[in-house]
Amino acid sequence: MSREKAFLQMLESTAVLQWNIAMILEAKAVEAEKVKDWTHHHIHPRAFESHEDQLKETIGIHEQIVELLEGLTKLENGLCSNLKAVLAPPEDAEDSGDFGGMDGGFGFGDEEK
């Protein structure tokens, strides 16, 4: 398999992964809306013996949301690394290299940091 075909296969796989991630996020948004409604009806001062109990419950919910976002961020960072490998020009490429002479590849905004 040629390098270009391998890169195209990587890009197609990444597109499928991104589609699946979008579907997961859509389902999570629906689920989050249901959790929000449940929380608004059940997490109130009368449902807990003390303010500390209420705080512990809300912090637990918050931690679950943060864990979900951290996992998705790690997944997206991995996909970004794959795209950088595909889109960055090879070290030995000439100015008229593969991908129609795109020397320098695409910037992802991290060069400024």
C-alpha cells in the first residue's frame, strides 16, 4: 500500500471516528438534559439532612461530568496527533511534494504557545 493510500485510509477512519463521537455527544446532550431536569426536581435543600450532604451529591455529579469531558478531550487529542502525522509534510519532501505542494501543512494553533 502506498503512503498516500495509507494516509487516506487514516483520514477516512478519523472521519468515521469523528462521526461516532458526534453521535455519542448528541446522545450525551439528551441524557444531560434529562439529568438536569431530574436534578432540578430532586437536588434541593429539603431532600438532604444537611448542607454538607447536598454539597457532596452535587460535587459527585460535577465530577462525573468532568471525567466525561476529560475522556473526550484525551480522545480528541489522540485524533489530532494522527491528523498532524498525516497532514505534516515529510522531512525530505520537496516544495512540490505530495498533497499538491502544501509545504508547511496545516497549522493547529499550538505553534504560538
